[in-house]
Amino acid sequence: MSLSSSVSTLSLDVVLNPEKRRFPQFSLENLLGKVFEPTKGCRCCILIDLEDMSLMKGHQYLKEEGHEIQQKAYEVFYEGLQNGAMEELGMTGGEVFAYPMTWGSNLDMKDECYDVEGNELSLDKDIYPNYDLIFCISTFSATAPLTAKCKEFGFRGATLHGLNDVILKSGLSVDYDEVSSDAEKMRLAMTKADSVEIDFELEDGTILTSWLGLDGQEAQKSHGLCKGKTPDVANLPAGEVYFVPLDANGQFPMKYEDGTLGLLDVENRNIVRSTLIEGDQDTIDDHNQRLAADPMTGTLGELGFGTQVLPVSGADIQDEKVLGTCHLATGRDDHLGGDIVPEMFKKHENSTHDDILFAPHKTPNFNIKQVRLYRGDEEHVIIEDFRPSDYILNALRGEE
């Protein structure tokens, strides 16, 4: 089997069965050198999040259970940088700093952070202005706040929330030049769409349809490359084509964290209510109360499609990048070029960006029957039964 990262070189069997794909051995030098070229002369650091800031002193979190992501940041990134990667790439620094856990996806971070001696520092004064490359390896995504900060302070960086061994051995072992090329091919096949319709099929055969108005906008891509000197933050693993919906109507199912399945009604781009399909009515009631208390929490801010052939990792940061899956997201979308900003929410803790992933392992009790893209008088099937359509596969292979 090919070790190439390009979909065009993989067999159809591997594309449709990502668990069969083989990957090169992970190399921190290869990842950082490819994503951040040039690296020579850059000063770098690592950010982690902790719920107890006292654990940063002397890296005490390494001895505590429940800090697998932070431990992986130390073992793979910190030790990797110190043991040769920085020298090979011509970088300096490599320090680790911890900031208080936000407890929400893409919530703005507090300014306080701590070094390994336990000294309190300021992200705005001591970190952002003094580092060229910042790698944020955290429990909760910090892509939105760091995207805003990189434009203010001029650094480049990457967010790698939810990092685990599967991601290291697959989604971070690929050639990101090829990932970027595939994402661009798929972006061109989908760009300037007027609308997208998604048919969801429940276990009893019921079909729910969501319509998303896109108004001919240019599709965007998350492709993992932060080359040059332009301030930017990559979300790794990357491999996604996405839109910022301008309107939405219809219905779609949602599987909650406790397994409850709800039917969500969407009107004028907003989720207005959830109705129980199966599971716990209290879960549905809690969601409806949040929608009533702060309606912006139900505003749809993203429609995304995976572009990579990757195995399931158990972390959405990789699993939403898998070809044949799609996702919606609610909440802030300013980091995607949208108009939903944190100030529009009634409470700070509500200003999250929360992905709702539709994938066989994540939502086995319903199927993505079909996704259709409309552009002028064109209609193209994009996904059918959680598989990329011939239209998408042909685009990825450079065929008409």
C-alpha cells in the first residue's frame, strides 16, 4: 500500500476503508519543517492547559492521572524539540507554559500563564510578542482565540487539542503539501456554492433534511500549512473544506454526549428547539433552556467537509477531517471569517464554537443519506451513505 498522503494515489478500497491505510513513522522535524517553513531563526514555545495551575511547577502534571494530552505535549513536543528537532530546524526556545483551562471549545483564554518554576506570566506581555511559533496542545480547542491573537502580535502557530497516539501515527505523519493540494482540489470542486442540502436517515427510515444557504461564497480550506511569515494558526490535523452559512432551515438529528438522540429544528440559521427521539428528556430540556437563555448558542457558524483518508482517532480534531464525513458547528465563527463574535453572547462561557460531527463511529444510529451541492444550474452529490461521491473522488484525482 502507498505511503503517500495524496488521495489520488490511494486505491478506492483504502479510500473507502481508511483503517487499511499505512502511514510513515511520525517525525516532529518533518511535521514542523513542512508546516512552518521557514523555521530557521524562529523562537518557539508550547502552551498547555491545566485545571490546577500548581501542577505546572516542575511539570507535576506528568505524575498525575488524567493529563494524557499534556503528558503527550511534554513527551513528544517538548522532549522532541530539546532532543534535536530545534537544532535541525534552526529554532530556539522550546519552553512550556500553562494557562488556565477554558472548559469550552474556542473560548477566549485568560491572560495569566505559568512557567515551569511556577512564576505567573502574561500571555499578552510575555508570550505572544516574544515567540515566532506557538504550539498549543490542549484539552479544549484554542483555535479561535489564538487566531485573533496571532493577527495582533504577528506569530504563527498550531492548535492540536485532543492529541493522542492515533493522531500522531496518522494525521500528523502525513505530507502536508499533499494534504493542502487535496484540500484545494476539493475546495475548487465546491466553491461558490449557492446552497447545500443534507439528508439524514434515521433508523426507522425517516428522512430529515437541512438546507444551508451559502450565497455563492468562496469555499475555504483548513490545509495545515503556515509557510512564510504571514501570521496564521493551523488546526492540526488539518484537511477540511468549509463554508460559513448565511442562512439555514430544516431539521437534523444530534447525538448528545450521554447518547441521547434529539431532533433539532432550524429556522433562519438558528437552532430553535430540540425534541427527544430517544434517550433522556432532561438532556433535551437542558439544551432548550440554553437556547432560550442565549439564542446565539444555537446559531450555525460552520459547514465543513473532511478531505483526508484517516482512521478514527476518537478525537473530533482528526475525525472531522475524514473524507466522507461532514459537520456543522454552532457559536462563534469569527476565526473562520464569519460574523459571530464573543461579544454577541449573553455570557462569556457561552461564546464557544462547538462542532457537531456526523460520522459512522460517532452517529451510528443515523446515516448521512446524501449531501447535495447547488451552484447555478448545477447539482452535485458530495456524500452518499458516509462515502465521498464520484464527483468528489474525480476532483481529487484531477479528473473532470
